Amino acid sequence: MTLHATRASYDTVAADYASLLADELAAKPLDRAMLGAFAEYVRAGGGGPVADLGCGPGRVTAHLRDLGLSAFGVDLSPGMVAEARRRHPELRFEVGTMTALDLADGALGGALAWYSLVHTPPQELGAYVAEFHRVLAPGGHLLIAFKAGGDEGVRLEHAYGHPVDLDVYRFEPERVAGLLEDAGFEVRARLVRAADPEERTPPGFLLARRPAG
């Protein structure tokens, strides 16, 4: 699967995706708790810009703003970015790729990848983690949410009422933690919660810090 196919699929579903998931966080207290802890750590570390990487229609970017962070969004899909700008005109959203971010080294106080790595083959995760490390300032924090499993993938050909061309991957939490540590991060917290009724896979969360030294 290519980035072009991923971009085209999310351009196709953008409007319906945004409507269907607009209030998703309201029923997920543990997800909100991880976002709240991330925000608290970023604020305690001095703040700074926070990038929601793979932001989709911007609902989590807006949640980060409501938690007191200076948040902006980046997404591969122009359709998703257009939807985010329409729904949250007070926030900044840009089209970009997570392995080649248009950001200077150490530019961010925090970075969030909220289920935005789910289409990344496991063998390619290291490149994303290295880019997250590059753009975070020393002392900055990273929160990753993903589908927890055994590094297997499934083919998705229909979603949100539309045909799509996507591979969806699950990751072994310990493997993701190891990649973070290999890249120079300190893993500060990890959580795998039970899947909700509408979820097929338990979600995993890893909170990490780029050391200040």
C-alpha cells in the first residue's frame, strides 16, 4: 500500500469520518486520561508547540487546545485538513507526512500520534519514531495511541460508508516501546485497555519523553 492510496482513501471518507467520530472521546475516559497526562507533562516541561500528527478532522487537536496546549495539526490527506479547517477555523492545520515533517529540529514541546500509525507496516515504524525524536525539543513528550496486537495486518476495503484501499496494522506494545527506547526516548507510561464494544482490537498507549540532557 502506498501513501497515495492512504491519502486518496482518507480524502474520500473525510466528511463522514469527521461526523461519525466527532464525539468519540466523550465515552472513553481512559483515552482522555492519557491525553490529560500528556498535556500535564508538556505544560510542566515548559509548554511549547504541540503537533497532532495525523490529525484527521482535528477533533483531538481541539481537545489538546482545550487542555491548555498550543496545538496544531498535520495530516497526509488534504481532504482531512480541509475538514479540520472548516470545523476548527481558529486552529492551524497543514498537509504533511510524518516521516518528513516541515519542522526544525527540536521545534516541539509535544507530539501526538493518535492512531495515525495504524497504516504503517511494522518494519517502517522506526523511521517515524526517529522523526518524532528529531522534532521534539529536549524534555519534550510524545504520546502514541495504536491498535495493540501481534504485528499483524488486515485489509480494509470499505469504511465510513465508502470504498477504501487501506492496510490496518496492530503492534506489539513491547516492540513499540523498544523502538522508542532505541531512538533515545524514555518510556514513562504504557497502557493497554480492554476493547470497547465497537472496537475489534484493544487500544495501546505509550507516553515517552525525549531526555533533557
